[in-house]
Amino acid sequence: GYCLVSTANKEGKHVLCVVMGSIGPLNTEWKIEDYFNFVDTIALYDWAFDSFEYKTLVSVSDVVTAVEIDMAKGNGAIELHPQSDVSVLLPVDAVNQVSLNATLDKDKLIAPVTAGDVLGSAEVFVDGQSCGTVRLVSTVTVEMDRMQYIKTKIGDTIRKPWVLAIII
């Protein structure tokens, strides 16, 4: 039979189509429509472009998690947002369950933190299947409380065994 390998783009969707073993003319009087590899390919493209769409699973405006920043001036609690949107090609009619698994780069986050700093990542799942990972960033700047920093350093120094030995 006749075969055709082709690609097409429409509305940001890029599709590769492979049609094999299609019926074709046995004589030269047939028109192009009579080559079923072309007809089958058009039908497959129509189906693919009509049946699938890009869906944004996570947006930069979404709050993924909130974290505490040690030695921060003021509140010290910040929200982490995705660094970029995460979009996936999914069936048009599907109702999907989206979940995230956030992981921080460090066990303890310490000020200062600058807006845009990457503080972790989140794995994105659709219906329990991993679809990718996105970096998590701070959208605010958090300054260090200098007094709290000095107190912490003095306390750390006093707790050292050699300092305790000298004091006693």
C-alpha cells in the first residue's frame, strides 16, 4: 500500500503523522483524493488538532508553598511561586487531577533572600503521572535582622566546648 510521513503545525501544536498501507489507484485516471494515504493523513490531523490542547497546569501567579526564613527582619514567612508556567498537551475533554510535590534546596532557609532567588523545585503530576519539574522562586526580598544574627553567632560561640572550658 501507499505510505506518507508528514508534519503539521496549528495553534502551537506540532504533530507528526505516519500513515502506512493505504489504498491507492491502480491506473492513472485517479485524482489525488483517491490516494487514501492523503485522505487518511488529513483525517488524522483533523482529529489530533481537534482532540488535544495545551493546558496550563501551574502558573507563575500560583502559590506552591509557604516557607519560614530564619533571621528575617519582620515576619519571615514568604510564598514560593513557579519560575515559569507549566503547560502540557492533553485531551480537550479530560478532567485532570493536578498535584505538586515541592522540595526545598536547603532544610533551613536563612535571610537575606532576594526576589527571584531559586529556593526549591516542584515536580508536577497529572493524574499521578509526572509531567515535569519547575523551579520555585521567592517573589519578595527578605532582609536579614542584624541583631538576631549577632545574637545567634554569640550563642553558637558560647555553646562550643572549648569556650565552655575557658569560662568554667
